[in-house]
Amino acid sequence: MTEHPLQGRTIAVAESRELDVFVSMLERRGARVLRCPLVGILDAPDPAPVLEWVRWFNSGGCDDFIVLTGEGLRRLLSCIEQHEPALHTPFIAHLARVRKITRGPKPARALRELGMKPDIAADVATTAGIIKALRELDLSGRGVGVQLYGTEPNLPLTQFLQQAGASVRTVAPYVYADNTHDAEVIELIVHIAAGEVDAIAFTSRAQVERLITVAESAEQGEALKAALGRICVAAVGPVVAEALTAQGIRVDLMPTESYFLKPLTSKLVEALGGGKADGGAEA
């Protein structure tokens, strides 16, 4: 591999949480990066429902805990520490006892930070993957806690659990907030439509939804989708890929096993740099 395999390539990045890390990975390989963090992540504006859910969890009402995102588990712990620290020790104790079900590597990594591991890990990091992993289990009469992806209610999952006889309680410990003014998003759309971008990388479903919403509000939705069809569209994992596909946007590349920034960077190098990329470790 050449030292700068992405030399002469322009890549748009929508990442917010680890923007500087991602940009650095791409720039070290020679890319010019357009930064446009489309969304931010904030604590739930009202901690009361989160703390009420934690009290239910600590009381022993939860038999199975479905962790959809690593961010969600960390925000749960942060909410406890900020607002009711006395809940922390019993929360960790009960978390160790319940059956833990994860969607993808990031919630599994968050559990490992606490010295724990998933009891059941979905083979495919999607809601459908979780449902498949649970379909053959007897869930009748079990209390199931579901940590949501943002505030998305995930009706397919909760309805499946209820139909299987489980009692379901969801918790939303964080929300997505717009992190860029519409004018800046429209500027990104203009660059894409003008053919000034070789690739765009998405790392969350919320980014996809935000970009499409702004484009449609500016009556540029169809123009954006047409322009995306002419460049390389990268997704960090299957959830993001599904969001793009649902919008009629072709996904050109995605890491196959480890859904992190370094494998995503490696895939971009393979696609745009004309050769095999380095690495595949988490980042």
C-alpha cells in the first residue's frame, strides 16, 4: 500500500462523536476531508423516566436486558451518577445477574468495560438479528428491558417481545440533536451535487435521516439522491446500510464483521485507493 493511498480524494464525513479521530485516519492516508457533523448526542432532557426505569431494573423486574447501543449503556450510567448515585451499585449488581442481549460489537464493548459480556449476541447487528436470536427462546412471563436507539420506539422489537409473552419496558437515555445549521448541510449537498466529493461516510442512521430531511426541505431531495448515486457511499454497519437502502440510496461499501471507524477507513482505501488497506482493529 502506498503511503497516501487516498491522495487526491475528497471524502465527506458525517461523524459527530469521534469526528477528529475519523478525520485523522483519512487525512493520514492523504484524503481531503469535508467535515459536516450532522447530529449530536445529548442526555435525555428529562432524567426522571430514565431513573424510574433504573429503579424498576434494580427491583428485579428485569430478566433480560437488550442493549442496542454502547452509547445507551454509558448514558444510563452517566444519568445515575449525575442524578441518583445510590442507584449505581445495585444497578451494576443486577446487570451482572440478568441475561444480556446485544446488537453488534459496540454494546458488547460497553459491557466489557464493566467486566461483563453478552449472554446472547445477535449474529447480525440489526433489530431483525436480535429477533432471530430470541425467536426460539421461551420469553413468556419474562421482564425484558430494552435500551432504545435514541428515542426510536423500535416497534418491531417490542411487538415481537409482547407477542412472545414478555413484559417489556423501554428506556431512552439519550436523544439526537441537530448539530449543524441547515445552511451548512445544504452547503455539503451543493458540494456533492457539483461532483466535488468522491465518497461520503455515514456512521449512524440519524445522520442519514438528517441529511435527507434537510435536502427535502430545500427541495433538493431527488438531486441529492441522484448525486449520491454517482459517488461512493459508505456505511459503518448494517443498521446504517438499512437506513440508506430505505431511502433508495445504494450502499457501495461496509465493513463485513467489525463495525468501527478503522475497518470503515480500510474499506474506503480499498475502494478509492486501488489496493488492499491496512488493519481491521476496532477504533
